[in-house]
Amino acid sequence: MEIRLGQIVYFWSKKPQNRLVLTAPKNRTLPNSRQHPYEAQLDALEGLMCADLMAAALGTATLSSTTDLSVLLEQYRTTILEPIEMPVIAQAQRLASRGRTNELIALDQEFLGNHPEWLQLSPASKRFGLDFLSRLHPLQDERVVQRMLKAAQNGKIPGHHLIVFGLTMAVFSIAPRQGLADYAQFALNALIATKAGKLKLTQDDRNALFARSQSRLPEAIDRMVA
């Protein structure tokens, strides 16, 4: 499925694993044996975005049917993904790309207070975020990365995965439109994947659920990066 936003083409793959492998710039080299940090964080969303946990956070009913899951995906998109996650990622990317580390630290520190609805999601978000922040340690020349690592080591930031993902976008020069599109795609597919077995979803079922959820995302991304 292809979506055009401005002059950039986004491919909303039915199989997220089939995509171009990114490489770090020459002066931002990571060990060749490791998966690219940007892709690794996208892949890890399936371990973070649990549909049942999201349902509990949103106060929705138990997910016992495809219809229930479809409702959850729409609620997630309209109450969490578009109004909270994507704007925070975009803001983190902007701050990191401009070297405004103090503001990036403050964004992480104040995130949960500004979004109490995130409370149930915070433990997993911090666990994943700190893990992936630590994987950026080899980037010794990236001052923002090293200052964020120091802040994490000193317990000054919680390390929410949204802030770390925005930082990673900045470090590896991922265009904001592309990064937001990728995050939304993988987050939605992760929620679907966590219920696919229990609900006995076919690949066609999964594709249909995703298509319904992502159809309005290009408009939302346009608003955020305008």
C-alpha cells in the first residue's frame, strides 16, 4: 500500500519486516553486527504495544472479537497515537536535531505529568527506552546522545521510548514525516499482532484492520510537520 505525503512516498507494508535497512553516516558508526538502532526500535514495538494493556489504559472492554480490536485501534489512534505519541516524537526529534538537550531532558521529565493517561504504559515505555538509549552509547561524537545517557545514568530522566525514538530519528537524519509514518505503522501493527493468535486473525483480517486505522494518518502527519 502506497501513501504519498507531499513529495515523499511512504510504503505501508503488509509485512513490516520487508523494508530497506538503514545505515548510519560514516561519522556515526555502530558495530556492523548490530541491527540498526532505528529499525530495532520499530521492531521492538511488538513487545511494547500490548493490546490488552492498551485496552486497560483506555478503559475499554475486554478484547474478544475482531470488532473489539477494531474499536481499540481507533481509540488508540485518536486518544494516544495522534494527540500524544506522534507530537512528542516530533518535538523530541526537533530538540535533538538542534542540540537543545536541556529541553529534551525536560520533555522526558515532564511527559508523564503532562499525560497521566500514560501511567499504565509508562513502565514498559521506560524499560524499552532506556535499553535503546544505552545502545546508542557507541556514538561518542553525538553530544546530545552522550548527555542523555549521562542523565539516564544519574537518574534524571525516565527514558520514555518516545523521546528516545525522536532522538534516534535526529541522530540518523530520519525525516520527520518518514519517522512518524514508520512509528504509526509499526505501533498499529504491533497492537494487531498481539491479538492475532487469540482472535485467529488471518493475514487478510490483519491487513483490513490496519488499513482502516491508518487511512487518516497522512493528514495527521501533515499537521505535525507543516
